[in-house]
Amino acid sequence: MKRTTRVHRSESDWKKLIEQHATSGLSVRAFCKQHQVGDGSFYLWRKRLAVPPVDTPAINLVDITGIVSTEPSARWHIELDLGDGIKLNLRQA
């Protein structure tokens, strides 16, 4: 029976291995065999290090440079509709 030696890899070692696999063009099995890594360990670390996707809503920006005056005597009022019935009102007192 072939005896295997366990190698302790740090988190940064696993990050490098996962990045190398992504650009290797090899299947996980072939990559793991080539780098003497267990398939199960590879999948576990890949899942552990995965960055969860951020569900960011679209942001619409409006240029207000020509709308808001920098004159001290000028009065202004800005209303932002944030969606879901929420509005933000900004006004000069």
C-alpha cells in the first residue's frame, strides 16, 4: 500500500493553489493529482475562500452642479427618491 504524507498548507497556500487551478485549464481531479492535493480538501478550501457575491442594486447618479448655488443667499431644496416609498429631503434653512 502506498503511504501518503500529509502536508500542512496555510490559507495563503490554498489561495495560491485555487488561483493556479483557475488558470491551469485542468480539471480539479487532474490538478489535485499533479499537485498532490486531495480532491475533497481542494473543494473544501475553494468553498471556504469563496467570496460571496454582493447583491448591489444599480445606482443612478445625478449631476447637481448646475442646480445647487454656492451663493450664501440662495435657497435650495433637493429631494431624493430612494425607492420603497423612502424620500430624503435636503434644504437650506
